Amino acid sequence: MAEESKYPHFTVTSLTAAVKGALERGWSRIIVEGEISGWRPAASGHRYFTLKDEGAQIAAVMFASAFQRCAVRDELKDGAKVALYCSLTVYPPRGNYQLNVLSARLAGVGELMQRYLALKAKLEQEGLFDPAKKRPLPFLPRRIGLVTSEAGAVVHDMCTVLTRRFPALEIRLFPCLVQGADAPPRIVAGIEYFNSCPDWRADLVIVARGGGSFEDLFCFNDESLVRAVAASKIPVVSAVGHETDFTLCDFAADKRAGTPSIAAEIAVPVMAELLDRVSSLGAKLAHALQGRGDVTAQRLDHLGDSLAAALAAALAKAERRLERAMPRLDAAKSLALQSAAARLEKAQAKLEAYSPYGVLERGYAIVTGPDGAAVRDAAALREGDEITARFARGEVRGKVLGANGT
């Protein structure tokens, strides 16, 4: 213990302060080049991020005042390659050394961002992101497939939102990695599973993960995964990262959601609101039908009145026409009767002239035999036949005493 006096003695705070002072004295103004990752604006207006290259990374902060003075502040984001004018310091509460950025200029595009932009341009040229190919999401999906990690809050938050909004929903999870080189094949497998599952066909697939740096989310820029999203027979919602994060999966999906929770809200309506809307529409429909029935009944009443009035007018008109026609009808009737009477008299005279009974007045008689038929030939009679002789007035009966002159 006696030898301890040979060495400097520090508390954690004093050692951190000493390191902080040494760094700030020795590295008070430096320029550091690298690629921005994990760009994060804070409510205070400060910007926090990581500056990295192929071999290392270091935390950095750009305070609000420096950010507002920066000429390229709108270009500072994940993937931007920059040269930072800064000082090297220590953040005592965490004991981390970091860059205090005073200003920045662009120094090119980072390697990952270059790969991202090159693939994006290629797939755009192929038409993979064509808005015309986007399918509308089902209004009331019965089954939703989730392709995400089974660990963490994402799957729990999504299931909570989905079942709260629409309790009758069926949800199935395909657990997979959502970060790193091994993640894309598993995510592709999840999409293909829901597209080919014979006993449980999803109506909608949601590919999701929580927030992270540009590097953390880069697996969602994998070409095979992007093509699988675009080729899905089932509509796909991409919910990767936060509102400000964009991956190629977002462009290939039928719908992009800013966060996984927003994806759940997009996926299904609120059942209670639907029921209220149906009830309201039902009441409006009943009211409309009642109103239409009342209007129809009123129209029928008016039509009935109009029809009655029209019939009465037509009847009155017909009566007036009949009254005007009666004299002509009477004249025509009288003329017709006179003509008929004249024709009847002429026919009667002709009938009397041709009647066999007309000759009786001139002294002739009609003789009929036993069968009542007129006798035209005496040879038709036999002795003893009864005959009848009809005169103009009266008739006599007798027997044939002889025939044919006998």
C-alpha cells in the first residue's frame, strides 16, 4: 500500500475531467472525415450521430447554434460523407469521448449510400417501384401475416394495436432476423410462406422492424428481398424504422408505413367506428325510405286525383258528343227503319206472290196425300188412300175411290 503514493490518485470524476482537459487542449481544433450514421435530431435542436469509416466509429454532437449556421445542414443525414471541423472532448456523465462539431462540409457519398442509390436507380428503371402496380389494401382483412422479430416491442405493439382496433382479427407471426447479412433470406422466406401457406392464406402481409441506424436497416435494401416484396401475390405493407427512414422495401411495397404501429393502424379500421357508421347509415336509410314512401304515397294521391279529374272530363266530353250526335242518330235510325219497312213490304209482297197459298184465293185447292205431302200426280195415289183438300178457307178429307182413271 505504501507504493500507492508513487501513482497519481483520481476519482472517476477527476480522472474524466483530466482526460477531458487533455483531449481538449491537445485536440482543440481538428478536421475529421467519415460517414454519418444514426443521424438523430433532438427536441433541443441539437443533432446527435455517429461518424464512421471502415475501421472505427466515434460519437458526435452538433449543437443547435452550430447546426443553424451550417451551410449544408439540409444535406446532413445518414450516408452522407462529410469533413467535420470540430474539437475532441469527453461527455462526463457517460465517460464517452466524442466530437463537438463546429461546422461541416460534404465530402462525397458513403459506400452504403452509394450501393443504396445504385440499386434504387436500377430497380426504378425496371419499373419495380411503379405506382401503377401498387394494389389497394383490403378494407377488412380477416387474416394478417407479420414478418418481423419475435423479440422486442415491435410485434407486441402491432398485435396490441391490431386487436384493439379489430378484435375479430386472425394474426400469425413468421419470426425472423431483422438486422445483418442473415436477415434478408429469412424475411424472404416469411413473405413466401404467407403467399404459399395452403391452410392459412393471409389477406395482408406486414414486414416490420423498429428504428435503427442506416446500417441497422440496410438489410431491407437487399435486392432479393425487394424483389420478393414486389412479387408478392398478397398486398404488402412495409413498416421499417421511423418516419424519416426509407428503405427500398418501402418503395417496392404496396403501402409504406412510417412505423410498425402506424402500419397496424393502416391495416384495419376500428370495429366500433364501423358499427357506429353502419348504425348511422341504417338510420339514414330507414329515414330516406320512409321519406321516399311518403313522397310516393303523396304522388299516388295526386295521380289518383288527376286520373279522376281526367276521367270525369273525358266522360263529360263524351256525354256532350253523344248529346250532339243524338239528333243525327235518331234521324239515321228513322231512315233505317223506313228503308227496312219498305224492304219488308216488298219482300212480303214477293213472298205472297210466290206463296202456294196465294193461288187458293183464285179457287184452287192443295191436295195432300196420307203422308201430308202435296200430291202432284194422281198416279201416286192408290184406292182407299186418305187425302186432304185445302181451300182458301177450310179443308175436306176423303178417300180415293179409284186411281189412274179407275
